[in-house]
Amino acid sequence: MSAVNLLDFDTASLGRWFAEQGEKPFRARQVMRWVHRAGVANVEQMTDLSKDLRARLAQSAEIRAPGVLKDSTAPDGTRKWLLDVGAANGIETVFIPETNRGTLCISSQVGCALECAFCSTGRQGFNRNLSAAEIIGQLWHANRALGADLLNGKRVVTNVVMMGMGEPLANFDAVVTAMRVMLDDHAYGMSRRRVTLSTSGMVPWMDRLRDTLPVSLAVSLHAPNDALRDRLVPINRKWPLAELLAACRRYIEGAASAPDHADDEDEPVDELRQVKWQRHAAPRDFVTFEYVMLRDVNDRLDHARQLVDLIGDLPCKFNLIPFNPFPDAGFERSTQDAVLRFQAELIEAGFVTTVRKTRGQEIDGACGQLAGQVQDKTQRSARRADAESAA
Ligand code: SF4
């Protein structure tokens, strides 16, 4: 029998696993604290479990996060890890320290199938979804590497953004399991406001997330009309802007009228009294729209005005992202003037609008620039090369 990976469980599913082993389900809470709050890598270190139980656990379970292939730190403190997820694939995780917070950008897939035109990850094609262990393993690893000590109140990663490689809603179940662990007081105990999921606009799964585990929501918008968004974010052809914005409204309004079904199977068992998530309110009363600034493509003043008309009274914030060029990107970064004019137009219309600081450029650590290493199963690189040689 192969050993289970304890990083694959949330508290409720670990309780069920213990019950199947003939153990008390409440052991799950103890083990979650050791694995995630204390950050131990070995069941031998779980000293409040009996010796017998530790011996049995050592036979049947392990704690296995992705190994580190590369660890780089930029002069501004941004730190990036290339993590080994097997079969010559690597994913990237980035830690961005700021004065009053530390944000970890986590990947959810090896590559991405969605082919956004400006995205370095999208260029590489898609290999597979990450498991829950590989997703939460990024936070587990970062906490250990950064010297966090949650048991004694030393928190280094204060915020998590699901904005690394991949479309998180395309790997729904594993991402939700990992986010449950982030929010669980027996594990990382993060507030739902400090866990942000960023989607390119997978509308049905936005509703599912609202009904299952609402966290803060960011949407990769990048264009003020369908014609341009079809080109930049091709999933727009399936769920165009009107549907996307309606889903954003539903998300903000919360799940009060939605069927209460999504996480029934994860309800606590027996004496496990896991905190029940409040499913009926969005953690924030706005959506953050991400907008990558591409020179002469989507950065003109008339684009900003279209955006104002498009969004109307939808509660939101804008985050303008300076584009990080990569080889053969086919796009250039907007000028500083263009970004500031665009920002001013949105602010004038009453929208809170920030410009993302570029961090960690020396290590290609900025979001949207996560390259990793992907053994493409979609043949995208080959198709692209064919198209270019035919042109
Ligand atoms: S921007 Fe996000 S959804 Fe689009 S291709 Fe890149 S990783 Fe995928």
C-alpha cells in the first residue's frame, strides 16, 4: 500500500481517513496543526500522538511537498521558487514582501490551457492539474523557507493570491481543498479576505465558488469590449463580458438564495467540529479587475472610457498591471504616461484604481510572467511554430 500524502487532506477528509483506519477522527485536528501550523515534515515530530500511532502513521502516511529546483531572491526581497512536480515539469511560487504584509502567489496547474495572448504561462501549453498537496505544499514550503512560526504567532505569509501558473477554477476541487486548509484555524487560519482567487472568467465555476467557499475574487479583464477581449482572453468567446459581469454581481451578492449543496460531502464527521464556513456572504463587497496595460492595444483613453461605461455601478477596484515583456511576446509595455492617463480617467469616474508595482523583475517574479517548465501536452508550441513558419 502506498503512503498517503497528508498534504492532500483538509481537516474533514483527514478525519474520515482516520476513521477508516480505526482511529479517532479528532486526530485530524492534531495532525493538521503539526503539519501546517508547526510545519513538520515527519510524523515522528508529532509528539502529542502516542508512539504506537506515530509508528502506524509512519507506515501509512507521509508529508511530501514539491521539491525545490531553484530558489532566487531579487534585490527588492521578492523570492521565487521553481518547484519540481515530476516528469521534467516545474511550477513557480513567488513571495512578495511589503512593509505590512507578505503575499504568496501560488500556482494551480502545470501550464495553462487558456492561451491568453499576453501570458508567458499560456504560451507554454498545458500539462496537468496540480493536486491539492502540490497546491497547499507551496504555502507549506514557503512558510518553512521564510521562517514562519504559526504556533508562536510569527506569520510571514499574510496573504495568498491564486494568480500563479494556471486557471484555478479549471482545477476546482483541488484548489478548493487547498483553500479550505488556508482558511482552517487548525492549519493556516487565514481570513477569506486575505485569500484571493483570480480567474480569467470561467462563469459557471465562479458561481460554484460563491456557493462553496467564497474568497476574495479577482477577474482578469484586460479589455473593455468583447472584440478585443476575444483576442486577448480567448475564453471570452465562450463567456463574453455581459455573462462575466453578471457572474461578478452574483458573486458579490453572495449565495443567500443558492442551493446549499456544494460542500456537503466535506461536512465534519463524528466529534470533529470543524468550523463551518459562512457560505452566504462574499468576503468582500467588490471584485478586483486586473487589467494588463499593453501599448497601443488596450491602453488608450477611449478604452478607459469604454471600461467606465461597461462596468457601470458594479462595485469594483481596478488594478492596472504594467506588462512584463518576454521573448516573442508580440506586445509591448504601455508608457508610464499612458498608464497614468488611463488610471486618472478611471479615478475621475469614481473607481479606486491602483497600478501594480513591478516586483522581482530581476528574477522574472512578476505575476503573468511565471514561466516554470512545462512539458506541453497540448502541442501548442508545435502549432505555434507551424503557424509562424507558414506565415
Ligand atoms: S493569464 Fe492566466 S488564464 Fe490566461 S493563459 Fe495565463 S495563466 Fe492561463
